Amino acid sequence: MLYDLEYLSVPLPEDVLKQKNYGDFKGATATIDSFLKRDIPDALKQRLRIEKEILKMIGINEYPYSWEQAQKMMQDALADYDTSELQNLKEAGLVDWIYIDGEPHFQRRFLQTLIKTQKDYQERAIQTEDNNGTEQARQNQLNENIRLMKEKGSRKVKTRVKGSIKVKKEYERVGEKVKVYLPVPQACQQLSEIKIISTSPEAAFIAPEDTEQRTVCFETVLEENQEFSVEYSYINQLNYVELDPAQAEPITNDSFLEEELPHIQFTPYLEKLLAELLEGETNPIIQARKIYDFITTKVNYSFMREYFTIENISEYAAVNLKGDCGVQAILFITLCRMAKIPAKWQSGLYVSEYYTGCHDWAQFYVAPYGWVFADLSFGGSAYRMNNLDRWNYYFGNLDIFRMPANSAIQKNFVPEKNTLRADPIDNQRGEFEYEGEGLPYAYLEVTQEMIEMIDLD
């Protein structure tokens, strides 16, 4: 069954919400089933059907660690750990947790978030493997990209990538029909000469280059240990821009200004927040910069649970003052649109020899420059490192280590997936379904690797 995510804007019945907040997911599901047997409004019916899927997803390995297990993990990972710290972190909102059957359970990447984003925990981390050299090399690479972009005014590279997906052995059903998707580069302003080099097995369909969430699709009977893969190449060219408020012109572009429920939603709280941030400012470049500064300095980076389990991503970020790259990008897009600055989504992969993985960012439109970029999480990371040059750079610019596959959220694949997607918001890892059953990411193994990157300058 497919779902319209706009219905996430419909409130839940009080009894369902009480059980959900307590972590009684079975009880909440039973209450939903009772509601669905009644003659209720269609909008509420749609909302409750979505909530059943959300409860199921939360229960699949999103919050696996009890209080005792989280304490043990902290003790093993950190020098001079005091057991009172976890309670303090929980109260400060620096660890993600929920109740399950009335007991706190912690998100599967809560410890990684702490070590990645909190300097004191970085310094106290007991290294189990020497990855400092790789991370420092990646940081140097980002700084070198900025130097070259400013020096030359642009960069042009040819990149080759391989992505793959397979079902974990314990969820493998050999002999059943499967439909599998993998993301591939989408036609956009910075990409050209996109080529699908090979697929394994042979893809049943390759979506057109302008598809909003572009994929290759496989349809076959599953074999034992079968991996689905695609290899592709593209040319990425970016021009350096330095946004000058003195050059700003009135914006005549009236596209990408609307709400997209439930996550790009102009709520009363966001209206008050925007008014506080802008303080009557009317210059669109300064307005966008004020929004960028708020998110990069006040919204703490945090690894997230699956986006499908969040009712309103933009408001979640603004209320909780935390979120990962996509959560921050959606908040930026929402606030820009509320300020009448056209803004839109872009996402796919960050691709380099040191790291290749999922990433999200934003585009916004200001005259006379046209469509430019904002990477909120990279900007926020630079700010935390006191790298102000890089912080300023990601307001208007991107690095060349990107593979854009998506230009919008909540869009259908071509061909459309038959069941609920593991991520109905976006697509960077791929999707896998048996007939009548889509699989969550906890059941899948996804790999992404850069084969080569050639500088064409």
C-alpha cells in the first residue's frame, strides 16, 4: 500500500499518542486498529495507516540500547567517564532517546553523534583504530578545494562511482520476485556527460536523466547471495560565487516558494522564528545569510532516526535545535521559502577517496546570481572547527565531491515502487522489495565507492 505523506500533518488521537510516547508500540497499534474499524474521517484514517508503519519502523533497531547498555558503551569508548554524564546529556538533549515500554532506550548512533560533534568527547574518545589520518586528509582536501575554486574561479572533474545493494542473509528469500532500485546521477546545473557504464544484473529500466529522484530499477527472481550494482560516471563543474548583498536585485522567480506538507510547512512557530531572525531585513542575500547563520551555529549536528518517523522535519529541527544534513537543509529551504526566496532540495552522495556516503544540501535563488548552493552541515562543521573561511564558502558554494541524484523530496520513482519505501522522503541508498513487502534498511547492506576522480582543469 502506498501512502500520501501529507497526512502526517493530521494529529494523532490522544490515546494513540499516549501509548506511543510511553513506548507501548503494540498497544498503540492495537488502538489504531480499533479506530480503523470505526466510521472515521478519511484524513484521520490515512494518518493512522501511516502511523502503523512508523511504529513498525521505530521498533526495527532504531533505539536498541537500554540505559545499562548505553552506560557500558560510554564507559568502553571514553576516558574518565562518569556514570552521571549520560543523565546530563539526556537532559541537555545531546543524546537521542525514546521510551520503550516506559524505559529509556538510546538511538543506534547516539555515541557516534557525541564523538563527532562534541569537542570534549572527541578528545576523550579511546581510539580503537587509527582513522585520524584519513579524516585529517579529508579536511585538507576540502580546504584545498576552496583554495582552488577561489584561485581558478571554477573546478571541473570527471568522477566514476559504483553503488550496490543486497539483502542480508537472514532476510534472503531465494526464488521470490524482487524489485530493486539504486540511485544514479540526475541532470542538473553542475553535471554533464552522465553515463551508466554497467549494471549487474541487467537493469530492467533506467529512469530519464531529468527524473526528480533518478534510479536504475532491477526486476528479477532473487538468487542466493545476489548483489545488485550499478557503475556510472559524470562530469561535475562548479563556478565559484561570492554573494554580495550590495548587488542584490528583486527576485522575480516565483517557483519553489510553496509549502510541501508535511515537512516544508509554514507553521506559526517558524513564522515567529523567521521574524526574529530577519528583524525587518529585506535584502534577500542578507536574509538567506541570517537563516544560514542560525542553522549552522544553533542547530547541532546529530545523526537521525529514519526521516519517515518524523512528523515535520523543518519544525523538528527548529524546536529541538538538532539534525543531520537533510534535516538542516529542509529547515533552510522552508525558512527561505517563507521569506519569499526560492529554495529547493538536492542530494545524493559525497564522493571522495577518503569517504563516500549519503549527503543532502540545498539550493536557493538570488538575483543576479541565479541558483546557488548552501550546505548547512558542512558549514556548521566548519563553524565548530573555527574554520570561518570554509563556513563562509558553503553559503553560495559546493565542493566538487558530489553526486546529485535527487532534486526534490517526496517524489515517486520511475517506475513507481509498489510498496512503502524504506525512505519515502529521499533516495540515496536504494530500495528493495519482495512482492507486497518493502524492506527497511536494517535488512539491507548498501555499499558506495569512488572508482576514480580525474581533475579536468
